[in-house]
Amino acid sequence: MQIWVDGDACPGVIKEILFRAAERTAVALTLVANRPLRVPPSRHIKAVQVAAGFDVADNLIAQRVEAGDLVVTSDIPLAADVLAKGAHAISFRGDAYTADNIRQRLTMRDFMETMRASGINTGGPPALSQADRKTFADRLDRLLAQRAR
């Protein structure tokens, strides 16, 4: 298993949880972004910078992910792509994207995008809460424990 992170949008607190987990479990962690990212010195953690552009980081992750890998992203189309390849996907809040819920999430995403395009202010997501951080850490730990079995 390798962990891939959509690094452009990943909150710093979530990166810290991922860094600790990668060190603790010796799992490869790759953050992909179109800007330089600081990562701690580690043989398990690396950052890949891609060219600027729409979905360039997402496309690289989708190309390189393999069955059994984990992708951490808030990008629903990317999550759908990696699920189709047999990988796992979770959001920065710890929500699991699954074959059972991805179609509904894509539909809602498209609906909200249409609303925004028509001039309706849909607002953004709420700030990441302590409960979100715990949910993310717990979900990550469960997925890493499954890998260890």
C-alpha cells in the first residue's frame, strides 16, 4: 500500500497526521501538488511537484495509483477514478468514498457546481473541526491496520 495525497488542498493538520502515520507504519506517503511542499526528512515521505494547471496533480495521482493504495483527497472525480482502479479514497474529514456512495457524491458535486455557475453563492465547507481530525485519524488507522493483516 502507498498513500497518495492531493497536496494542494490538504490542511496542514491532516498532513501532520499523515506524516506521523507514515513514520509509524513505514508506509510510503507521496504528496502531489503544483507548488512546493515542505515535508519532514524521511525515507517514507516525499513530495512531487507538478506543473501548474487544472487537475494536473489529480491526473498524476490517478495515473500512478494502484489497487490497494489509499488516496486522500476532497476531489470527488479523483476519488471516483481511484475507486475504479481498486484503490481506497478518503476525504480530509475522514469520510470514505465507496462504490456505494460515489455516484451520489458526484451528482451532488455537479449540482452544486451548476448552482455556483448560475450565480448562487453556495458557501464553502465549514472549518475543519477537532472531531473531523479525529474521524480522519481513526479512519486512517483502520485502513493501515487492515493493510498490516
